[in-house]
Amino acid sequence: MIVLLYSLTLLLFCFGLFVGAVEKRKRIQNRVMSVLQAEGNLSNELEPEKQPFSKRVIQPLSKRIRKNYQQHLSSEQKAAIELKLLQAGNPLGMTPVEFRMVQLLLFIVLPLGMFGLGFIGQFPIGLTIIFVIFSMILARFLPLFYLNGKIKERNRKVLKELPDFLDLVTVSIEAGLGFDGALSKVVAKKDGVLSKEFQRCLEEMRLGKTRRAALTGVKDRLVLDDIRSLIGSIIQAEQLGIGMVQVMRVQSNEIRQRRKQRAEEAAMKAPIKMLFPLIMFIFPCIFIVLLGPAVIRFLDFF
């Protein structure tokens, strides 16, 4: 009961501040409008009632929160969040500040929702507090779980595309193109995550980045051992003057061999993964079908 009173008091206090700010702004706007009306220069931009609620309230409030939150976010935190978003392909097109704002919004909305659910359902106060604490933890890590899932999905696509991509680059180099020209030709003809990453690499090189720095960016955005090995081999071949065709052919063969080994490993793990469903779901059904009639007949004798 005490927690409920505190929450209601805090909610009323915040509502009062919001209403006061809105009323003050409305008085100022009305005063400006009256002055301009007297001069005959009333502008349509100063008629807030003709603008949607999102432009009048939500957008200015979000810009103000974003600006204040950006000042409290260190450069290291921005770089770490930005790298995480790039590794996930930035599916929602968010900036690091917007990602933190989503975390903050979930941190506020989920606990309030759990508290309201506990209040409406008349749950015990201890259980409600547990739900609120759990929702706070979930709100903190839910966006990170989403990004990690996107990173894993993206890495699976890259591993599937990589051998064929390297074969096409190797054939293009053997046909007489340079490494950059072969990459440009392949990314123009082939879609996928890997093509988009190397397309970005080529654009960065056109803007003045060195090949080493651009390829290192690809390695940072795609956290895979195969990509790390490939980029390292390309950079080393460029430094030592080794033929790029030989390097690409060796890397393609090694990557195919590693993919074959991963498939064999997954096949060896399959029986172990099937053991739990067999024991918990399939075996009981088999026992019921086989032993059920015998048990029923046995019970009929008594």
C-alpha cells in the first residue's frame, strides 16, 4: 500500500510539472498570436492547434531528451554501441543515443506495466515487487538480446555466402581484373550481407581510406574467424607481394573445409540433442501404447 501511495504521488507530481510547462508555453503562444493578429501578420506556423500532437509535443520532447542523453553518454560507450549496431547490420537504423533511449523507455514502461498488472490482478505485494524487478532486468538486456540474435543470424548468412563469393572473386582475378575490380564486379552481380559489406569497403576506399583500413573495418563488422583469416591473408599478401589468385584459392579451399567440418560436428551432436525429446515425449507415448492395454486388462481382474 505504501509503494502504491508513493507511486501515485510521483505520478501526480510529474503530471503537474508537465501540465505547468504546457500551460506556460500555451500562454506565450497565445500572447504572440494576439500581437501578430493586431499587426495583421499571423503565420500559420504559430497555430499549434492545426499541427498534429506528434509535432507539437512528442517530437520536441524526444529531441530534448536525446540532446540531454547525448551529453551524458561517453565517447567509449557511443563507440561500443555503434560497433554492436554495425555488427548486427543496424536493422532499425538507430544511432547509439536512440538505442540508449529505447533501453530507458523499456526500463520505465515495463516496470510500470508489471506494477499495473499486479495492482489490477490484486497480486501479493511481494510477488508484484518480484515482477517489477524482473521487468527492470529484462528491460536492460532485452535490446542486447535482440542485437545478439541479429548478429548470429547475420553471421550464419555470411558463412553460407563466403565460399561462393570467394570463388567468383578468384575467377574474376584470373580473368585479368585487379582485386578491387574483381570485388566491384562481384558485389554488383551478387546480393547478400557479404556483398553489402564489401560494397561499403569499396566506397570507403574511393573516399580516401587505405585498403588495409577498409578491410579492417569489414573484419570489425563481421566477427567471424573465417573473415578474420581472409582479411589477414589479403593484407599480408598485399604487403609481401604474393599473388592474390593463389591466396584467394587457398582461402576458398580452407573455408570450404571448415564448413564441412562444422557440418560433421553438427551431425555428431544431433543424437545427443535428440536424446532429451526422446526421453521426455516419445518414450512415454510408446510405453502408453504398448503397456496401456495390458495394464487395463490387468486391472479388470481386480
